Amino acid sequence: MENSSATRPLSQKVIGILGGMSNQATGEYYRMLNERLNQEYGAWDNGEIVIVSVNFGNIEYFVRRNQWDEARAYLAEKIDRLERAGADVIGCVSNTMHRVVAPIMAGRTTPFIHIADSTGEVIQKAGITRVGLLGTIATMQSDELRAHLKERFGIEVLAPSDADQKVVDRIIFDELVRRDLRAASKAEYLRVAAALRAEGAQGVILGCTEIFLLIGQSDLPGFPVFDTTALHVGALASFALS
């Protein structure tokens, strides 16, 4: 049914997506944002979205070699493109790359929605103070992320053992970014989540934007699962609708 009450063209805020990290996550952001916005607008309306998608091969190279300055320079130029395209808000589809994107955006005027904020707010609202974290090794070992969640939301982060971190990281880079979803890998992730729960975690953060493709809340009944992809999409959509 047509939204006849809308003045055309419909005035909307433009969502800027820094994507390509990976293309699988980026495609899901685009799909989920449009579905969420259509739920609010109705009829045939969805979002106005600008995507700058980077070469994941460059990102993988920088992350594996801890070349964060090079990654920052590379992504700063891509953010320039988003701003020139008229983005009213910017979101980065990668938990890992917030390490460099957040400092870049701190020096800019375009609103930026940090994926840890959209996640931390929901965890805090759930009354959880100790949470496990799955993600890339760079994310699971991130002092910046731990400090961010602790200082802003009072949340303590538990990471898997060193051996389990390698397993989680390998599955992300070798499988999930290619949408290669394996039952054996799902079992490994559930095992790691159970180990975190045994150590006192009250829930688990899916701290890589592809992990939700493999596991979700239905796989861990009674153990809260915080999907950073869905929570980030929700925050971006809310901003666009505000």
C-alpha cells in the first residue's frame, strides 16, 4: 500500500556504511537496514544508504601484521568519500577496524555510531556486568574495547583462552568471511561459548559481524547472546528515523 501521506521525495537522513570488512557483513547490513526502515516507513519506502566498500585483502594484510597506522590512513580516505557523498551518519561494519575508525571519526563532525556503544547499552540494560567475547584475535585482545565497555557501561569482558582465540579467529578469516558455514565450526564456537560461561560470563558478545551467520541465541538457550551486527543496524536505523 502506498504511503500517500509522505511528501515526495521523502526527506531522509543518509546512512553512510564503511564496508567490505567483509563483503558478507556489508551485504547483511544493507539488507537488514532496509528491512528495518521499511518496517517503520511502510509501503515501498526503505533507506537512503551510501556504501564505500574497501578491499578486504588490504584489511586482512594490515590486521595480520599489526599495521594499524597503514590501516588508519587507508580507511581515512574511504571515510572522506562517504562524507563527500553526503552521509549524515557513519557506521563501520567491522568490530576489529573500530580500533582505527573510532579515532578518525573523533576528529570529524559527521555523527558516528560506535558498534560497542550500541552493544554496551543493551548489555547494561539487561543487567549483565560480565560478558564473554568472540571475535578476531585483534578484537578479543583489544585493551581499547575492554576499557570502552568498562568505563562507559561497567561491563567486564572475558576472552577465550589463547588456544580458543586462535580457533575463533581462524574460522572467521578462513570461513565466515567467505560465507563458508560448517557444522564443525559451529560446534567449536558453541564449545568456546560454554567455556566462557563456565568461567563466569553471564552472556556472550558476537564481536565479529559475520559470527551471527553461524550461531545465534537459539543455539545457546538461557545464555544471552549479543549480536553486534543486529544491534549496530538497529542503532543506525534509529538514527536515520530520528
